[in-house]
Amino acid sequence: MQEWQQRVVKEYDELSQKILKLVEFVFDSKFQELPTEDQTLLRAQLGAMSSYSAILELRMQRFTKEEPDAEGEEGEGGPDD
């Protein structure tokens, strides 16, 4: 696996942990004590994080579909390079 691909996997793993923690908080009774605006913003944040996670998953699926050629294509990972 190329270095940029490893960074994508690491980002996905870290994001997954943050999503789990936020989901746990949203279902905690303390969440209900927050002002409505904060609850709304946190739910929107969770939605954005979930969308980002789905994109990272799609990118990782492509790792196995598009192997670099023998000359190497390192550095062709997009904005993560």
C-alpha cells in the first residue's frame, strides 16, 4: 500500500472513532440538556462526518481496483499527497 493510501486508511480509522463517540453522546441524556441550537449543530456535524466517512470508504475500495503500474504512480492520491 502506498503512503498516501495509508494516510487515507488512518484518516478513516480516526474519523470512525470520532463518529462513534459523537453517536454515543447524541444518545446520552446529557445531550438533551444542551441548547436546541447546539443539538442541531452536533447532528449536522455528525451528518457531515458520516458523509466524509462514506467518501473515504469509496476511495479505499478503489485501492484494490486500481493498482499502480510497475513504474509506480506514487503521489497520485489527490489532496492527501
